[in-house]
Amino acid sequence: MSKLKALLWDVDGTLAETERDGHRVAFNLAFEAFGLPWRWDDARYGQLLQVTGGRERLMHDMNSRPDAPPLAGERDALARALHAKKNTLYAELVAGTGIPLRGGVLELMHECLDQGVRMAIATTTSRSNLEALMRKHMGERWADWFGAVVCGEDVQRKKPDPEVFVKAMQALGVGPLEAVALEDSPGGVAAARAANCPVIVTRSFYFAQAAVEGAIAVGLGLHTREGWRPAPGARSPQPNAGQDDRIRLADIADWFTQRDTISDYP
């Protein structure tokens, strides 16, 4: 049985609720800055998340708008300009009011650092968006925490394609059965599975009820031991009385060792 050597972190929805509280808000501010009457509410943005990539979402949305530019080249130019403006606004939003990391994320990262489990970022969001979030919460030297950082600019195909996970594991020098991916969306799960990497799901706002296939564990978040399937702690140390009731690295390792008997926890 191989040993767990690395955690591969998704970003949007996994590290923080950046889709709901950051990207959606920044897109709407970009529309306003360009004098466009378009607005994405929670429901519409949730639908658009079926399309991977911000610029790609803009193009998809414009296909259904009668007031969008009629020519494909004009739409592409507008999408690129809007996306660039949105990224600037997102960075300002994160640096200003901030978007908190989800509960248990920093604690699990510190456990990895203390116990020699390597970490990588495996996201198809832009590097500028990632840097804005990580600098806010982890300081200017945030990248020192990770053995690899793979972003949207580093891959040709976005999730659910496995390329981002394959590149992250290659950069760490680990095999697919020596790492666990942490994800929140069906597309992210599909990408990890296609890379033959076991995956754990921490459900986010937009994917709270989404069907998930092939994850070795699914739960509400790293902040709580309640509601996980399978339940944590069968062979991992239980927290002492008075300790926070979060998911620990021992729980991740326990699910990892049971991966051959776990196939799908929707």
C-alpha cells in the first residue's frame, strides 16, 4: 500500500467561496464599468459554472444575449477585455474587504508542513487571482508553502481535463497513488479521477447538492467532522475534548488507505 505523500489543492470553492463572494461580484462590477446592463445573480452564475474558465463563461453567456456583439471576433475581444477588468477588480476586492478561507484549510496546511506531506496548487483559475487570495491570507511568501503551483496559464486544457493534476504531480515528483486531490466541483473531481488521483470533496455553495462520482470521501467542509461519508475517525486519532472538531491530516490519510474499497459517495 502506497503512502500519502502530497495534497493537491483546488482553489475556487475549495480554499474559499471565491466564486460566490469574489468572481461573481467582480464580473458584475466589470459589466458596470463597461456600461453594460448585464448582471449575474447567484442562480445564473451557478448555471455558468458548468463552463470552466471566466472568459469561456463570458463567451457562453453572450451566445444567449441579443444585445451582445453580433460577430464572433467582437465577442471574443469584449470577453477578453471584460475578463481582464474583472481580474483587476477581483484582486482589489480580495485585498480590500477580503474573502475568508474556508474553515480548516489553514490548519490542514500547517499539519502538512509539520508532517512532511507536500502540497501543490492545482487550479485552472488565473495566477493573478490566485496570488491575490494567497497574499491576503498567507503573506508575500505564500508560494514557499507549496512544492508546485499550476494555474490556468500553465495548461492548454482546463478541468475536467486532467492536465492540471498531471502537471502538479509531475512537478512534485509523486505518482497518482501517492497524492490526494481536494476539490469541490464535479468537474474538478472528474479531472482528478482522469489523472488517476484519489479525490476528496468539500462541498461549496454552488455545488452543495451536485452529484459526485468516484470520490473517496465527501463532506460539508474541513471545518467539521459532521456529515462526512464515510465518517472520519474509524482508524484516525479522535480530537481531544475542547479541540476544534475539524478534519485532520490523519483523516485524509485514513480515507486514502481505504480508497480501494470506496467508489462513490454522492
